[in-house]
Amino acid sequence: MTKVSNRRGGFYWVDNAPYASVTSIIGVLDKPALRYWTGQCVYRAFAANPDLSEKEALAAPWQLSNTSKDRGSTVHSIVESWKQTKEHITTIPDQFKGYAEAFYKFVKTNHVEIQEHEKTVISKVYNFAGTLDVLGKLNNNKKLMIIDVKTGKGLYPEVELQLSAYRQALKEEGIDADIAALLLCEDGTYQFAEYKTDRLDQFLACYTLWRWQNEEKLAQMNLFKGVEK
């Protein structure tokens, strides 16, 4: 596995070769909770300020989304720091302290051994790639576990597709990681749940739809010709 920062246009570019992003592929799924959250953000923005223009009200979810990205990036930095030092960071912005507390509660409650963090995994069989949050061992279990780290409000089933794709990419690297879980860091607490990793067929079904949705772009870029997997 290799750390890769060259990601653009829904692809990971590795050695000048494009690999479709796992999260972009899963993006073809309908997400009712996300639609509800978007509408709620617009409503609340307008309720707070009825003078907002339509454009300003519709921009409210994107502004909150940027805040969520900052929160997620902060938590991932906390995970990386703990992996390297096993120490707690004390200089965390106030709005993110609760999420840091959640992660530190998780590692205090469990014996966590992080082997890899924020690494790009690639399937050359299926031409996709993604960023795996944590690969490690938990509570002295000898088997490797894939752990996806998120911040937010809920656990969603589509994470099974994401984790199954990561498992496939790891298998191609000769790494056996049949166990996967989601660590959801909330404000001051956390949820941890194991997920199935045998959903590759369902992920590939999404991949087929993603290629159909992006036929024109793929043709213009001369990508994935003859790829029917």
C-alpha cells in the first residue's frame, strides 16, 4: 500500500494510471438521510434569516459540509498522532474537542494496534482505489481489521460496500483482513460496529451504474475501455 495524494476528478492517479474512487462509485446510491439533512439545513438557514436569497439558502448545506470536512480531517490527524506517539493532543480547537474525546475513549476502552493509517489501496483487477482509514488489530485479536473512521450522527449500511471494496484491494496485495468495522466519533462519545465484507458483488453493481453515469467523461478521457467487470 502506498500513500497517494494525487486524487482528482473522481479518480486516484497512480503511476499515471487512473483508478476510480471507491467513494465516488458508492455515490450512485440514493441516501435518504442525506436528502433530509440537506433540506433541513436549507429550512433552518431560511428560518434564521428570512432575508436570504434562494442562492444563499441553498448554499447552507455546503457551508456545513466544509465544516464537516474540517472536523473529519482533524479527527484523522488525531488518529495519526496517536498511532505515532500514543499521546493525547491538547491543542485542539474547541469545536473539535468532543470528537477527540470520543476517539481517546475508544483507545482507552480497547487495546488498539494501528499498523496502517490513511493509506491508498488499489484493485488492479477492477480498476478502483480508495483511502483506508485504519488497518490494525483490536483487543489482542491476531486477525487484521479494517476500521473506517467517521464523524457524524449515524451508522449507514452502505459502508459495507466501501469496506468490501477495501478488502478486495487488500487481498490483491496479499493481505488478509476479513474483519471490518466502523468507528463513529460523535461529540464526546463513540459508536463501534462490525460490518460484513462479503458485499463485493453489490459494490461492483454500483460500479456498473457509475460507469454508465460517466460514459461521456470516460470516453473523453479514453478510460476503462473494455472493462466490463
